Amino acid sequence: MATPTTRRKQLGYALRYLREQAGLGQEEAGSHVGKRQGRIAEIESGQRVVSADDLATLLKVYRVTDQSRIDLLTELRRDNSHRGRWNGHRATYPEQFRMFVDLEEDADLIRTVGAEVIPGIVQCEEYVRAMYEERSRFENALSVEDFVRARLERHEILDKADAPELLVVMSESALRRMQGGAEVMRAQIDYLITLSRRPNTQIQVLPFRTRTYHGAFVSFRFTILRIPTPGAAGPLEVVYLDQLVDFRYLEDKTDITAHDRLWHRLSAAALSPEDTRAFMGEVARDY
């Protein structure tokens, strides 16, 4: 079963699709359930749980009569809380990042771009430990072991029976930027090479020498998640961006399209998966 966050996002996405199909704006839809336009926006973005009564009313307003669809959306509404989910070592995640962890767990396609740091989903234990040991020197944070366990737990989605397709493009700088020492970096690159041979994983490196259509875009870090959503709305897509103290989730079609195009440009400019393995082997020997 999908995580509570994903179910809430799926429901909001489906409701937005049904509203648009009915030709209604958010303000007009809200008037039928006594809610302001902003409340409907929060429901459609997955930020707020819709009540059972409001859901039933909205489905009538949107002229949804198929009982199987009504049952499906009603089921998505159930148990959308996070009670008990973020205890223990999972509490190391900042609250704004927890949505990403949930969506990542339920995605069937993950496309990520890395610049100076190896993307988290493909970091080996030695690399993670080196990063958080350094971080713990400057921050009053939880234990290094909690951080390491939380990060490695995310890797488990790659071993599921229905593991997502993982596509990674990273700058050569991610391979060259030292974390820990040479031994750690060799272990990380060996791990990347091993992962890249999995049928559901593709890793590409963008070498320094490779020209791109706009050099500045190589420094961008972003992840595009695709989450299957039942019904006619099609899959939910979310772009995730993070900076030092800012976590952003983009769901507007224009934003999705722009990042999708950038992804394809960077992937086309990067080395092929086979050439990437050879290139990473050369970098590992440099360490």
C-alpha cells in the first residue's frame, strides 16, 4: 500500500483532474462545500486531508457517477495521517524532506541529476558515513548512526519486487569532490559501477570536457518522480529541488515540462551507461 503522503497526493491530483474536466475553477468548487479557494488548492496539492463529506460532495459536483471510481477515491482518503511513521532514526529527516522520502518510496520512475555530491539514492555506506561524520562536527544533530541508517533505508526501494526504474545523470565533479578519503571514494565508485549493472538502474556521467547547450544548467540538482495514480488522470509527476534551507516541490505542468526537457538534454550530452562505467573505473584508479 502507498504511503499516507502518496495517497493524499494521488487523491488531490485526481480531484484536480476531475475539477478541470468538469470545467470548474477552484473558487467555484469551494463554494459547493463552503470552503475558500485556498482550501481547495491545499487539498489538490496534498497539503490537507479532505473530509469524507466534502469528498462525497465534490464528486457529485464533478459529476462522478462511476461507483468503482468513487470507491477508489474514498479508499485513497482513508488513513492519510503520519502517526508513528517518523519515529526513531527516520526522525533525522527534516520535516520538509519527508514528503520526498514518501514519494520516492512509491515512485515507479526516478530521474535525478547530481552536481557536486553523489545523489543520495546511490550513496554507499562509507560515503554516507563520511559526510555525516563531517557534518556532526558543526551541527548539534542526532547520531551519525541514525543518519546512516536513515539514508541506507532509502536504498531498500531498489531491491523491491516492483523496484522503480532509476536514471541518474551526474557531473564528473560529484566523482571528484572528496568525501572522507581516497578509500571512501573508491568504495563509492565501485558501488556505482555495481549498481549501474542492474537492469532497472542507469547511471551516466557528464565529464568536464563535454560541452552542453548551456553550461550553467549542469550545476542544477533536481529529481523528477513519477508516481502511478489510479484512474484517468494518469501518473503524478513531481519535481523536487533542495538547497541549504529550502525544499521545493513543483507540480505545475510548465515546471514539469521544463525539467523534463533539461533532463533529456543532460542525458543526451552525458556518456552512455557503458562508457560511464569505463570512465568511473578511470576515476577510481586516480584515487
